[in-house]
Amino acid sequence: MMRGPLLIVGASGRAAAASAIRAGFDPFVIDLFADADTQRLCPVLKCDPSDYPHGFIPLAENAPAGPWMYTGGLENHPEVVEAISKYRVLLGNDYEVLQTARNERLIAERVRHAGGNFPATAEPGSIPSDDRIWIRKPRNSSGGRGIRIAEKHDFENTTTAMREMLQVFIHGDPMSAIYFTRKPDQHRLFGITRQLVGTTWLHAKNFEYTGNISTMDEKIERSMQISPLAFNGMGFEFVWGEDFIRTSKGPFTIEINPRYTAAIEVLEHATGTAIMAEDWLERTCHRCVIAKGIYYAPHSFTFPESGAWDDSLANCTDDWTLHHYADIPHAGSKIEVGQPVITIFAEGETETDCLQLLQRRAAELDRLFGWETSP
């Protein structure tokens, strides 16, 4: 049953559009790619990357009337969210919530007060006397872009304090939790995924987000049930995520993603449940393990006319079928080194099965794109 139109705006809208269709919406997408499979799923407008993010504002005026939601990247531009929300109902977190969600001091205070863990941070000008590893993180970024190991001069440089932060590197397993907030301060845990970060065979940079694997580890789920209580009163709505590191001392919250995240479609396929349908039970049931990987361009090339993704493109409108490839560029598109090219999916009984299948498909793409890899 259709629930009406839904405008989706962000750097990439394909995954959210597929989720919206599974939940009964009729999506309209505005993003930076207007990929071939997105165009088959629903109407889509492309925002020129040179106009990002404010170019979304006039383009949104050309979309059908109705509510809207945003995806990755726009949480760092609350002024754009505010502008579009002046004439559309927002399904998600508004300007005020985004301001607090990106306040790492407030998030750290909330998490620690609730009994959780948050990495130590350092103020510019104060050089730590211990031998811990520190990282330098942009305050307004997504997907791990721009993160690097901090050096001594980073602590001495006070001019970047407004744009970047210094944080202790936490050793452990990077993971993400997905929540749905139906009513104020009533947060439901939808599921947990393991994150792929800086994966070399996907040609990612260090710390760069490269995908997710669904997990059925009930112990991890129990450890995250109390986490959203730390954020009561902050106004979180709709779907949102929490990145954390699993350690022997318990989970360390790293940051809040106050919008639809790339992990959601992995959990939807793993559970057969559409998160935006709002009719799922307190506990979802995993049917299998699902993994996705983001393949980055190892060199510059032109996307070919045909390849391993052809069947996925031809059948991408099958809402609940897990296709092997998604976010498929148009033939002839110019792909620059380091850009995300295409998304790979895998299904299996274990995480190891999925990882091995992703790696085989990545190697096949290497061959198709003329990239020589070591045997």
C-alpha cells in the first residue's frame, strides 16, 4: 500500500529510495550521482557537485509536494536542512537537533553520564604526555573522510580547532547501531552491523568507510540497548545511527549519525523488515548474514558499457531481491581515482562467507576495470 510521495535528498539517495519503496512510499531523489539504477527505481534529479550542498535547495522546489528526508552529508549542513524544511514536513532531525548531534563535548558528557564510554579528546595547544595514539578528525565530514593519525604539530596548531578535533584512537571492532524513534525518547534498536573501514581490497583510504556486515551477536545488541537513553531529551526523531567501537571494556561511542545511514539496507535484507514501515516488532529476526562493500576507483577510467552488474541493473526494481551490485554509474561516466564507483553485496551463513564473496567480486571488478592485482 502506497503511503504517498517522499523526497530524498543527499549525496547518494539510491539506498534510501529502495528502503522507502519497501516501506510503501513513492520516492523522488535528488543527489550527486543520479545513478543508472536509481533512475530505474524512481524519478531523480542530479545536483552538480560544484553546487553542493546549497544547490539542493532550488532543486527541491521542483520535486512533488510531500514530506522529505535527507541522507549522508547533509547532517553537516543544517542550514540546508532548515531551508528545505520551511516548505516541507521533515522526516528526520531538524536544525536544532543537528547542532547538538555534532557537539562532541555534549555527546561525550551524555554518554559518560549514562555509564558508557567515549574517547578522550584534546584541546589544541595541550600536548598529551602519554604514548596513546591520537587521530585528527574533521568536525563536519562523513564516511571517515579526512581522518588521519595525529602528529605533534597537530596539537600545537590552534587555527584548525573550529574545523577539526583530536581524539584518542580506540582499538577494537568498528560497528554501528541503528535506531528508530517513533515518539520522543522512545528509541528502538533496529540492529547492529560490523563496519568495514579502510579496506585495502576495496581501494579505500585509511579510516574510509567501505561497508557493513549484519551481525546476529545478541551480546552486542544487549550492550547497546541502554545507549539511546543517554540521548533522551535531545530531540532525535525517525531513523538514526550510532558509530561505536567494540572493546573488551565495552562499547565506545564514536559519533552520532542523525539521519538514514548506509547500514540500514543491510539490516533490512538480513531481517526482511522495512525500517520506515514502522510496523516491525520490538525485536527483528535475522534470516541470514548480509554484507555490502563500497568499491573505490583504484585509478581513473571510463565506466564500461557492460559488466558483471548488468543483471542487477536489469532487475533492480525487485524490491526485496538482494542484487549483487548497486549504485551503478551510467555507461561512459568518467570515474576519477579515489571516487566511490559501485556497491557490492553478498549473502551467506557467516560473516566470513560474505567477506570472501565480496572480495571475489571486488577482484572481478579489478579485472573489468583494468587494475592489476597481486595473485
